Amino acid sequence: MRPDQSATVIQFPTKPQPRSKRKERIKNIDGVKYFSPNQIKLLRRTVRDQAEIDSKKGNVTGIKEWMIIDLLTSTGVRVSESANLRVMDLRLGFGESSIFVRKGKGDISGHVVINESLKKHLRGFMGWKNSQGEPTGEEDHLFIGQRGPWKNQGIQQIVKKYLKKLNLYQKGKSVHALRHSYAVELYSKERDLRTVQKQMRHRSLQSTLIYADVTNEMIQSQVKGLWN
């Protein structure tokens, strides 16, 4: 008998492969996370009231917090973009009403049109900064604290603090939800996706389509009084 015919093939048991510890990402089937118009108004009113109290006491904290909250809710800019804003990025002159966002997500830069209320607030804030002796050169950051320019984490904590105070905070629904809230509200005005795309600085209109979905507020208005 030839050697290859008498050979016995031994099969060793395969070592069981360890299960991946990576958790499956939960998909939000209800669309983007955002706050309702009434919730945003409550947030803005609460921070503005605190700013007035701090101003009377000579405290600078509330004044800066109101400025950042007004900016985030009135423009939809990302936290990192607001922290990176310089004085020269403000376009507040005659016939100008915008801010320039430099190298946002995906290195996309562009202008965001602002309303008259925010323009007036930013002008007043710049005057206040001058009165406080804060640097206001073209390259100086708009938001500066005792330790230098504000960081992303600091802005996130401000938003989180007020959301918790108002019982609006949810895990995974905090500062970035303000951006979504702005986009949802902007789209609800005229149903104009191109306007939303430009304001959000999306490279593709496909990214903007998520805001065209039916919101809870739209559904509530339609089901109200159903069968009554």
C-alpha cells in the first residue's frame, strides 16, 4: 500500500471566533433629533433673562452665554464653527448681514445670512467686548474666556446646562440638535430646500433632504380633532 493511501487526515477543531464587542448602532427611525419651536423659544428666553440679571450684577457669564445661544439657534452653525469664529468673520456693515464660516465640516467655507435681530446683538456684543478690554482685532476670536478662546467642550457644557435646567436634555440630543432645529424651522417657512442647503452649507442637496420629512408638529396639526 502506498504511503499516501495509509495516511490519516486529522482535523483539529477550529477555534471559535470571538463575537464582536462592537454594538450595532441604533438607527433613529423618526428622523433627525430636534427641538420644537416652543422649546427653542423657551431656551432663548431663559438664557436672555439670565444675561439681563448678570448684566445688572456686573457678571460677564450670562452675557456671553446669551450671545453663543443666540448665534447657535439663529444660524445653525456647528459648535466647532462657532468656537472658531474670528472678529473679521462678522459681516455687519451697511448692506451686510452675514457671518463667514471658515473651514467647516469637510473643509467647506461659506457665508451664513443672519437676521436683523442677530446682527444688532452681535454689534452690541462687540461694543461690550471693547468696554471690557477684550481684544477685538480682526484675527481675535469672538468668544474668549479667562483661559483664552472658548473650546468646543465649553460651549457644549453651556448648552447642556440650560437644557438640563429646563428638563429638555436627553442623551444624544443636545447641542447638535440646535443645528437640526434651525434647519427644520427654516424649511417649514417656505419649504425651500435650496435655501436650507445654502444656510447649512451642505455640499450635496441629498444631505438636506432629511429636513423635508414630515415633522411631529405637522402630524399633530393634521390629526388634531380627527373623528371629532
